[in-house]
Amino acid sequence: MLKDFLFDICSSQFVSGFEHVNSHILPKYFKPYTDSFEKDKLGSYIFKASGTSETNIMLAAHIDEIGLMVTEILEGGFLSFTSVGGINPASLVAQEVTVFGKEKIFGVIGIKPPHITDAEERKKPLKLKDLYIDTGYPREDLVKMVKVGDIATIKREPLSLQGSRISAKALDDRAGVAVMLETAKELKKISHKSNVFFTATAQEETGTRGAKTSSYKINPHIGIVLEVGFGMTPDMTDLPQLGKGPIVAFGGRLNAKLTKKFVEVCKKYNYPLQYEAVPGRTGTDAEALQITREGIPCILLSIPLRYMHTSVETIDLKDVENAGKAIARFINELDNSDLEEILCF
Amino acid sequence: MFNSELMKKLSDCFGPSGREKYIRELIIDEIKDYVDEISTDPLGNLIARKKGSGKKIMFSAHMDQIGLIVTHVDEKGFLRFTNVGGLKAKNLLGLHMVFANGLEGVICQEELKDKEKLTMGKLFLDVGVTDKEFVKQNFRVGDMCVFKSQYYETEDCVICKAADDRIGCYILIEALKNHPNTDNDVYYVFSVQEEVGCRGAKTAGYSINPDLAIAVDVTATGDTPDEIIMEVKLDGGAAIKIKDNSLIVHPEVKDMLTYLSEKNNIKYQYEILEFGGTDAGPIHLSREGVPSGVISIPTRNLHTSGEIFSKKDVEECIKLVRAAAGH
Amino acid sequence: MFLKELTELSGVSGYEYEVRNYIKNKLKEIDCEYYIDKLGNVIAHNKGRKNKTIMVAAHMDEVGLIVRQIDSKGLIKFEAVGGIDQRVLNSKVVLVGDNKIPGVIGSKAVHLMSKEERGKSLPIDKLYIDIGTDSKEETEKLVSIGDYVSFKSDYVEFGDNMIKGKALDDRVGCSILLELLSMKLDADFYGVFTVMEEVGLRGAETAAYQLEPDLGIVLEGTVSADMPEVEDYDKTTIIGKGAALSIMDNATVYDIDVVREVAKIAEDNNIQYQYRTSGAGGNDAGAIHKTKKGAKVVSISIPCRYIHSSVSVASKNDYENVLRLTKEVILENQKGD
């Protein structure tokens, strides 16, 4: 089930650059719906569902998440760290972490107590170098278990909220990966002519790196990028809402006619859809896909998400289900359309 | 044995980003008798090859150094400029600069009004010539200059300009002169324009399309009172990079370099750099991707006229490059 | 000169259709072979004597705005596409979407401003376009999220041989490129009208990937801070002083030997030229010189004041000089031995 899949992968570690560590998980879920599996040289996972035509469609959702990396082992069992990908230091305060050393080690990130922190200091913005992971071990023991370069993530169990809302770490972009799985399930029910490549890309958070190499390898005719987008909250009210459908993007990085076709399919089959305008950088794998080799026409679909890049990212499962169905239907419609006509200028 | 003569020649040679002609010629002269093939690509990268039938390995050290480019020659004979590569205005005051033709100048500052910040636009070069015609004849918009400073060596260290990355070039030159007996097809690349965005490495990586790539470049250290916090220190051995802003080193490459160091008794340390990048950045994203790593030389005072490294660390780096070339 | 028509067309980065269609028609009129690639670049081929593969590039896109949201009062919130200083948006007329619905970007009446407010411009997220409706429903009948918005600005010739228009960056380049293709020179080159330069040199990258040029010549409209109170050495380029040759910008360190060769061609042909003296800004050369195995590149630009606004200004003299110089550079490079 969708929730079980998400709860499983959100509890597993796939920090940028280390996506190979839990390599058994994704194949377990994608195998029943695809014919083959391989990786690119950066570690992106590519699952292929073969069709009958020559058309290749690449779906891309990044499997990597932001994380921490140990830089120094200090007296008293403290670890200094840096971030892999962009993290707001304020979101790390008073958190529990798991350090992946020789074995998993539990740690806590705290700050100085209020008694000895004056008002001035409390107002100052926090930096990563002000924070430490407290492991509770003496240094002589700790150095046997942890090395410089080891990875750590926030320890967070996924959580069910009201209705179909869930909260977990790394829904950016496990929600996108879940959409791919939903699409794969739908496509297995309706047959498809195009060859569909479900790609869980590596190292998106550090610069859409896996998207570059995997799209070069697959060299598809079109790309469908699945991401998460900013969802409405009281302090940001002019954003798309959770539960009202995935967000389709308009902008220079994306092929206008292909996007329009997707919107038409959603209207025809009554899939809920929201919209956003993206004039320049999208901050997604579309950055890389659009200009790989001679260019790959793309569309970008995002699941509305609150509190991005914190450990309490929140989405509505309905949006993931609807996105999966809409894309499967879109691929089906493309199979029966003149793709060349859609892509020509 | 540290080859001081070679390092001094490399450090003193004029070669800011985009003007690598002289340093390229110098390196060709040093290596031409030791390699099977030499070529230069459209951007100016120098590509030397020791042929083999096995795995294709690419080493990359950059030839270019940071400098300044003249943007204006004014009526009074003063030169205005902007930076080529990472240089801040506040680090330039009073420095001596030298041009390709040997002429020199000193960086001076305009008057700063109340609370005005010092920027490149407030600096100018005084070339010490009162004859304005002479200035017009000998200095043109587009000319570049680099630090003028003296090469200096102690028992264990070297202080010189452009250790970034002439020491990387030194290491590759010494390694290829002692190229191991191997089936590997090894490319020693002396790249261009790293300081302005690792540009040469992008095209060289695309052309060569190696199975494995290792950049050889300087890294910072955490052993001085400045603001950089790192474990890396002078005399800690060859630094095996784990991560910087351009690259997360492929774990298999990091493990291989670790394994080779332990097996060959090479002193090493791990390095995480929280800023900056190297040639391995663009190379590892070439085409379908290339597993890549970096062997770094710990260096203090980077991007100044007096960068400092340890000769022992250099020896360890050469050993590690040779071990990787033959693995 | 195709400049009047080109500057009055709408082609914000990512939506260059009008400009592309105009260029396609012109290429058909002059019987020039071309094709459109996967990103929408127009790649024309002028056949002739050939020593090397030359790519002459000018970008079709202009900076502009894109509709982000329609609020409950029917006012249109937007974002900038490409680099726009918010100060140039105050009190302007714009055209929204394919149907060019006219709208205004207004400003609070000065009588109602406090002393601190006067003289300041609001940041872009506080601005909005007013098309004269009162409700979200009314606006949504005419405007959608994702619609592109460009400045309304007519082409005007004024002063001593001067031009004013929007998007001189880089319709001047496109106009020159069309003129070059019309000349039917006996020299082989690809004339590439690129997309999305202003948002990251996107089109140039894939075009260079396909063509694998030996030499790239980029035609641009470039910055000129040629105004009172600015020192000569800070102006970057000076209006009327001729074709501007780049030595370095934030995307490319130009091969100085190639640049001096172009300068020599200018001198030999009595063509006025100057150097572009700032390291800031970047253009399609940044993508072209680093694609695949790499290429040599030069940038030849027309100085423009008030670039990236609705009122950019350039000199017809500089236009003519860039046209002549580019022609001679192409001929010289494809000269027989």
C-alpha cells in the first residue's frame, strides 16, 4: 500500500552520495511492475517497463535526501558536522539523530541552556558550526565506532495525521518516488506502447547530478520530473493547497505544448490539478534533463508539501494517488498521439 | 628528494586563467621524453598519455593561476583592473604584480569616503613610469598580471605563489616520470581555467571519457588561527578527499585510495572541504558519469602570494598517484 | 534592418514563439535553409566556402515577467523572468499573454506616501499588474497563471542616429544575424537564434552540442553605463565608440589571441571598435566554449544604455559597425588558402 511504501522508504537512509547503502529497498517495490533494473555511474536507480514502440519516456524523482556528515570527533563524545545539501541550522536544534558509523549510533543535537545564554545571543541566527552531535561516549571509544566522513540523519518515525495527511522526513522527494510507483502500478493495468524508465535519481540535493548522468544514459524522447512543491500555510497564503491535486509548472525549463497536453488530459479525466509559474531555475531535476545532450522536452509535476527540508515534511496522500493516475493516463494518451507534432516548434 | 628547481620554475611561470601558453610550453618540455602521446585541445588543456590496453584513468591538475586583467589605461598612466579567479580587494593592497613581458606594478588605493567599502573599483595599478606614452605602448586592455613574489624553501616546507595548483602539476610530472609498469591507459591532464570555474576539465573529461578520474589539487588546512575549521593539517600526509562543494567522492574511489595508502605505507588523512571545488567536479558528471576522487595537498594561506605546503606531504601524494595509476 | 519589427514582438525567455515565427518567415523569404531543434532554437545554415565550423549566435529571448497568481481582487501577481531591477517596473504599461491584454504596474500616489516611502521602489513580490477588473473571476477569463508579460514599448529613432526600444538585448543581435544571412556570403556558417539565454544560456548549450563549432561568434546587446557622474573606466562600453569586443565576463575568459585577431580585422577594414571593460555579466559564449570538446569564442556587442528595461537605447553607428565587423570576421575565417 502507498502509505506502507512511504513509511518504509522514509525511515531508510539515502543521503546524497550514499544512495547505494540501502540498495535492496527500491528493487523490492518496483520489480513486480518492471522488466529490468540497472544503475548509472552515480548510483541512480533505473527501472524499465518495456513497451512495444521506439518511444522512450523517462520519469525522474530523486531518491536522495539532505543529511549531515561528521567532520571532527571531539573530546566528551561530541561530533562536529557539515551538511550534505541545504539545511536550515535552526531546524536541527533539539533533534535526535542516527549516526551511521561501524554500527548505528544514537545522538542528540542540542544548544546551550537559556540560563547561560543572554537575550542578544538567542536572537542571533544559528550556524552549523555552532551545533554538535552528542553521542554520550568517551572519545577513546567513539573513535573506534565513527570516522570523519560518516553520515547522519535526523531520527524521525513517519507519522499519520488527520485524514490522508502524513508527516515524515525526506518526503522531499520520496513523495515523487511514490508517484512513480503509483504510475507503474497503473500502467501495468492499462497496457502501454512507450518504454517507460522509472528513475530514482541520485544526488539531486547537491546539484541535480544523478539527473545529468542518468538522462545522458537513457537519452529519452521526453522527461516527466516528479518533485515536491511549496504548499500553503498561514504565513504563505498564495501557494497551492494540500489535497487539491498535484501542481503542474509553466516556464521556460518545461515544454509548453507537452505541459498543455498534460493539462488537457487531467481536465478530460477530471484529475484535480493546481498550477505554478516558474520563470527561471526550477530547483529540480528538470534543470539537468532539459539540456542533456541535444535537449529533452520535460514537464514538471510537484506534490504540495509543507515545511520543506525539515524533519516534519507534510503531504496529502490523495495528491500522490491522483498524480500517479494522471501520469499513467497521460502516457497512455501520448501513446495514441502524434508525439512529434506535440514537440515541434 | 624534493625537486626544488622544478617547483621554482613551475611557481614562477606566468599563466593566469585563459593565458596558459607559457606554463603549457614549460610542462611539455619537462614531460615530452616520458610520454607516448601529447596533444592540446581547443581550450588549451595539455593531454599527455601513457598508452595501455586496460582501464582508462585520467589524472587532472590545473596549470592556471589567479590574477588580474587590465580593463582601462587612463590618461595619467594608471591601470584599472578586475580579478581573474578568486581574489578579494582587501587582500590586494600594496601587492607587487608582474606582467607576461616582465614589467611590474604596485596596487594602490583611491581615497575612500566616509564609510565607503573597499572594492576592486577603488584600486588601481601604478606601473612606476612617468612617461605616459610608454604606458600606452606597453600596457593594453586585456593584458593580465599575477603576483610577484619570491620562491622560498625551509627544511620541511615551501612558501611560494601559485602552489595552487603548480604543486599538483609538479606531482603529476614526477609521477609520470616514474610511471608504473601497468596495462592501464593513463592520461595525465594539465588543465586550463580551473580558477574561473573548472572549465578546461569539463571539455577534457568529455573528450577522454575515462573509467576513473582523479584530480590532484590543493586543499585548505585547519592548523592555523584563521577561521577555517578542518582536521587536515600540514605533514598529515596525502589528503584523500571525501567531499567538497563540487563533488561527493564515490565511496569505492575513496576506499580504493585508502586501501592503496595502507598497502603501500603511504601517510594519509581524510579531507572534507566546506567550500570550493576541483576539476573532479565537472569530470564526474561527464556523459553518463565517471567515478572520481581527489588527492589533495594540504596548503595554508590559499589564494595569496605566499601559499605554504609540506614537502613530505608532496612525497606521499606522488606515491599515491603512482599507486593509483598502476592499480 | 529588421529591428523595429523584432523589438516590438513579444518573446520572454521560455516563450519565444512570436520571435521564432517572424524569423522563420524571414528565412523562408531569403531562401535560407534552417531547422528548429528540441529546445526551440532556430538553426539556419548559410552554405559557402568552409575551413572550419562557425556558429554565429544571437538570442531571441528578452527579460520580462510571468503571471504567478491572481488575487481575490483580480490583481495579477508576477515574477521576473531573467534579471530585472525592480526599480524599472514602477509606473509601466505591460501586455499580458498571447492576447496582449494591456495592464499597468502602478505605484502609490506620492501625496499618500510617508517621507520614508518616497523615492523607494517596492520589491517585486509587493507589485502587481492591474488590467482594470475588480474580481478574480473577471481576470481569470482573460489571464492564466503562467502567462508571459512583456513591456509595451514602441521602436523609436531619435537624437543623433539613436534608437530606443525594449529588448535591444538581444534583438539587435537577431537583426544583425538576419542581415548577415540575407547577404548570402560565400562563407559557411550556422546562424543560430537561441532560446533562454537570459535564464541560464540554455539554448546555446544544446545548439553547440549539435553543431560542434570550431569558432563561436556571439552577437549581443551589452551593458553601457555611459551616463553622467560615471567614470570612463566604470562605463563598461561607450555609446558611439563602435563594436564592443569582450575580453572577459563571468562566464568566459576569452582567448586573447582570438580577440586581438578580430581587433586587427576591424583595424584593417576601418571599422570602429572598443573593448568591453567589465568582468560582470555573461552570454551564450559561456555555454558554447565549454560544450563537448570545447570551442574558441568571441563576443561582439552593441552598447545599450538602460538595458533590461522598456527603454533601452543604442546607436545606429554601433549597429552598423558590428554588422560590418562580423561579416569580415566570417569571411576572413573561411578565406581560401
